[in-house]
Amino acid sequence: MQYRKFDKPGFECSTFGMGTMRLPLLKNPDGTTNYQNIDEKEAIRMIRYAIDNGVNYIDTAYDYHGGNSERVVGKALKDGYRENVKIATKLPPWHAKVYGDFDRLLNEQLSKLQVEYIDFYLLHSLSKGSWERLRDLGILEWLDKAVASGRICYPGFSFHDDLPAFKDIIDSYDWKMCQIQFNFLDEFEQAGAEGLKYAGAKGIPMVIMEPLRGGKLAAVSPDIQDLWNQAEVKRSPVEWAFRWIYNFPEVNVILSGVSTMEQLKDNIRIFQDATPNCMSQEELDLVKQVKSLYDSKTKIDCTACEYCLPCPSGVSIPEIFGIWNDASIFGITKDHYKQYSKLINEEKDAQQCVECGNCESACPQHLDIIDKLKIADKELRV
Ligand SMILES: NC(=O)c1ccc[n+]([C@@H]2O[C@H](COP(=O)([O-])OP(=O)(O)OC[C@H]3O[C@@H](n4cnc5c(N)ncnc54)[C@H](OP(=O)(O)O)[C@@H]3O)[C@@H](O)[C@H]2O)c1
Ligand code: SF4
Ligand code: SF4
């Protein structure tokens, strides 16, 4: 495992951080899964395996797996594991209506994690609007008090908005770390490479989320694979995606959400090589070509984060966009129609939408979900 120094706190963290938003799930008798039903035994085995193999940064959040991710992380960190890791978790701005909610939420999280303090405490998924609301509620004063009380060590934030909003937040407080979405498709999106370098130049440790665009960069169509095959050194699409990120010296930790032990082992192997400036110019040019091909085929930039769920009308938004993108990237087949027909039978299809707008205000990618659902429905309905 490679490590990079967090300048502000002054210690090193593993370049691979364990994300816990996509832990393995238990299967229902009919083969389906529920996002909140984590396969605890396997998840704990995976978290401990990661730590035993050098990972010392674990990322969770109040809402992941319907609140169960923090509980499972707490259990995994028993038996001496807590002492070997830094825990990052997040305050959900959407559950904080009054100043007193900050304390209530943090205390609940300490209790679910079964710890006395949290290393990195992030304001979750900040945008210009949620930042201004939290700031007006007194969050900065509260963060200082929470640090003084010893319940949190290093305040930070995670971010989903545009570059000006990012710079404004970065400049507003003495943040000890920051988490952004970053991968080769998003070099110029949200905070992007410019935001990464801006914060990095101020000595703020940078943690990366969605490095594989929620898994979308792992499965590739034949024409994208053909492009990857042109590289002199052969690597999997997952390895190229991670390498492109850890090539940036400003990156400290890359969070990987793994849903199986095989993925975890694969990523630990890939991160043995996680050194800055490891990509040649030819390799960087190849990634640019792959990005152009992806851009030309992607219908909608949904990362399947599920922040838009539950939809009050039951629309299975990320699933619909997943089928639609897959059909576009890999070519539409009977399978895509079949998957969408299943959603129609279960009344989870796009036509259930009553245009309430809840999903669009929750979506960190600011997608025009309502309009895109209508187009997806036209293309996938038989
Ligand atoms: N603060 C925020 O706003 C926010 C938002 C998003 C994420 N996060 C955090 O950042 C972490 C990382 O984001 P992410 O989970 O979206 O990461 P990601 O790496 O973009 O996507 C994870 C998915 O990639 C696939 N994958 C991972 N390793 C693989 C491998 N070796 N081979 C094949 N497929 C592989 C898996 O997909 P399948 O499960 O489909 O196989 C896995 O669930 C999260 O877990 C969470 O802790 C925070
Ligand atoms: S706008 Fe439509 S898809 Fe979005 S939450 Fe409302 S009903 Fe659901
Ligand atoms: S539509 Fe937006 S909020 Fe919903 S899963 Fe996709 S990216 Fe996430």
C-alpha cells in the first residue's frame, strides 16, 4: 500500500480509502436486494481485510445504507481495528433544520459508530445553497466547538456543485480536508482538476469520491476496450481509471466503494503502484481518447448515487438511467427492453413520475431528471 501525507494534520493516510456506500447486500428470497440490508458478515470481513492490508482511511456517512453503514463500520472497528484507522463520516445538511440538530446528529453518529471521537467530520454534499444555509445556521462556530469538545478532530466537507461555489467554500474556513468527485470523465466538471489544484495549493488534503463514476468505468463496450488495448502496457479499465487519478500529486486518498471481496483485492493490488506522476504523455493522450468516446455515447451523467431516492411515486430513477446508458454505450438489445418491462410491471417506470421535482433538487449532478426520464421511456418502452 502507498501512503500520502495529510499536510495540515501532519500524518499519512493510505492512498486507497475504503468507501462504505456500496457494501455487499443480503439477498431476499426472490433474489432481489434492499439497499439497507447489508450483508454484515461479509462487509465486516471486507473492512477488516482492507485494514489488515494497509488501508487506514474509512469513509461512511449518516445516510449510507439507510443509516446502517455507520453501524456496520462501528462493528467492524471493534477488536482493536479502530486504533489503526482514521474514520470519516458526514453531517447530513438536509436533516439539520436548527442549530441544536448539529449536536443531536453528531452524538447519534458517535453512538452508532461506537467511538468517542470521529477523525474527519464532513459537511455532506455541499452545494452553494446548502453551504449558505448551514453557514447562516452557525455551522462554523459549531464545528469549532465540536473540535474543542474532542468529539471531532478535523472538519471538512464533501462537494457537488460548480467551481465558483467550491472556491467560495474553500476560502471561507480553515478546512482540514475536502472530498470531491473526480475521475477522467469529470476532469472539467464540478470542482474538477482546477478545484483540486486550487485546494491542494492551500495545503488542504484532497480525498476523491466516485473514482469509477459509481462503477460505470469498470464495464466497457468492445470499442472502448479496443482503445484501452492500444496501450503498450496492458491494464484493466479499472486500473487505468485509478491510475489517472493517483497520477495527480494533489490527491491524498481515493475512496473506492467495493461491493465484493474480489473487487477489494483487485483494488489493493492496483494501489501498490499508486505513485504521483506515474502516467506517460502517451497514456494521458489515450485516456483523452477514451473519454471522448464515452462522452459521445453517454445519455445522462447519472452516477447511481441514489440521493434522489426514494421517489414518492416509486420511480426507480438510477435504474432507468443505468439501463438507458447501457443501451447507448453497448448497443440496445432485448435485455434492455426486458429490464425496462420489468420496471413497468412493478410500477417503477418513468411514466409513474408526477413531476414533483424532489429528485432534481436532491441530485448532486444537477440532472434534468424529469425531462430525461421522458426520453428514456420513449426509447426503452416496447
Ligand atoms: N460525500 C458524497 O457526496 C459522496 C458521494 C458518493 C460517494 N461517496 C463516498 O465515496 C466512496 C467512493 O465512491 P463510489 O462508491 O461511487 O466509488 P466508485 O469506485 O466510483 O464506484 C464503486 C463501484 O465500482 C465498482 N468497482 C469497484 N472496484 C471494482 C473492481 N476492481 N472491478 C470492477 N468493478 C469495481 C463496483 O460496482 P458494482 O457494485 O456495480 O460491482 C463498486 O460498487 C463511496 O463508497 C462513499 O464512501 C461520497
Ligand atoms: S419528479 Fe418524478 S421521478 Fe422525481 S421524485 Fe418526483 S415523481 Fe419521482
Ligand atoms: S439521478 Fe442524480 S441523484 Fe439520482 S442516482 Fe443519478 S446522479 Fe444520483
